[in-house]
Amino acid sequence: MVAKAHLKYARISPRKVKIVLDLIRGKDVATAMAILKNTPKSASEYLTKLLRSAVANAENNFNMDVTKLFVSECFVCPGPTLKRIRPRAQGRAFRINKRTSHVTIAVSEKN
């Protein structure tokens, strides 16, 4: 049984989120929470809330034991990009891409 949590349209680049996701993939929930708490990346704040949500889903919807849970799957997909324009010299305009992310974390019980 797998319990999932999704975060859509997070205003952070998928590349930045992937760095932190690689740290917690396959770890048990307590270790993953400790890693996220001590990682000085902006993505760790989003992922802490998302992991808590996945654990709550596992506990309440699937009656899983919280102590046996581990991060079985976690990935990030790019969401829509907000395109903005930055004025530059001599009347030119440069494009700024403000990227968004769709993050998914799945937890399951160890046998």
C-alpha cells in the first residue's frame, strides 16, 4: 500500500527541488524529516510540509503504522513557467523565466 501527497504549482525551480529530493529518497520518515530540518535549502520547507501530509494520509486513509513508514518514491516535474520581461540597454527586453514545480512524495510500510 502506498500513500501519496502532491504539491502543485510550487514557485521554485524543479532543479532546486530535485537536489533535496535525492537526499531523502529511500530513507525512513524520521530520518527524512531530520535531513529536511537540517538542510539549508529553500526547497526543504516545501518538502517538510509535503512529507508530513503524506504521513498523515498514510495514517488516516490507509491505517498504516507511522513508525514503519519510509519514502518509497519522490519526484518533481516542471509546472508552467511564468514568463516575465526585464528591460535592458538600448530598448531591448530580456526574458526571465519564473519556473514552477509539481512535487510528489509517496510513503509505504517496510515489511
